[in-house]
Amino acid sequence: MAEITTIARPYAKAAFDFALEQNAIENWVEMLNFAALVSENETMKPLLSGSLASSQLAELFIGVCGEQINEQAQNLLKVMAENGRLVVLPAVAQLFVEMQHEYAKEVEAFVVSATELTSEQQQEMSASLEKRLARKVKLNCSIDASLIAGVIITAGDLVIDGSVRGKISRLSDTLQS
């Protein structure tokens, strides 16, 4: 996984810098996500690592994408095809979105709770996280009854486990040591 990220990062950075310069970040998100879906297609996958010449592969890939991508995105795909890197397009798209969130000072927080959170609880949690992280927070809430009670919050590298299941697990570890 780290190797794929290492390969994809320069392409994502170049695309992001260009999109930022052109004030077209949202458009590039759509184009890269579409190209990533094409690269993950079962019919396209064998062609990406097959024996096609890079120019033929680029033409084929751009033809499949059609009008969904502009000329600059086509140039990116041509460069990636020449270097045999079209298989990392999903990672490029993911890194691009991460760069977009970083630029906008946004973070996506995943909240798993034992019961459904009220809108008031969500607002309080969002405000608290925004203060702690110094970023705008977008909450994605889900329910997992196995937590017994409480919540688990994941935002980037930050994990806050306030669930009863987590407390029981930590207590068990403490008693065993």
C-alpha cells in the first residue's frame, strides 16, 4: 500500500497544483474519480498491465473516458500510461481528495455510536472537534450496538474511543498486566 501511495503522490500533487492554479478543483475531483472507476473496470484491468504499447493504451483509455475528462486530464493520463502507472489511478484520486481537504482546512470524522445521535449531539460533537482540530469537520455517523454505550470518533490519525466496549477492553488489559 505504501508503495502505491509513493507512486501515486507525484501525479496527485501535480494534478492538484494545476487544478488549484486553474480554480478547478471540483472538476478535477470528478475527472479523477471517473478515470479511477475506468481503471478498476474488469475489462480494463488486464489491459493496463498487458502488452499494449503506452501510446495505444493511452488512446484506448482516453477513448473510454470520452468527454468526461478535459485536455489537461488527458495529458496526465498520457504521462501515466507512458510510465505504466494507470493502475494507480484510484490512489491518485484518493490522494487528490485528501489534498483538497487539507487545502480547505477540512477533515472528515467518522462517528460510530451505540445508539442514534440527535442532531443536537452531532452539532455539539462537531463544534468540539472543530475546536480541537482547528478545522471544519464533516461528520459521518453510523450505529454499532456492540459498543454497548458511548462513541468511537476517528478523524484522520486521531481516534477517540469513548465506548463501554473500549473501556472494558482497556480494563481487561490492565488487569492482565
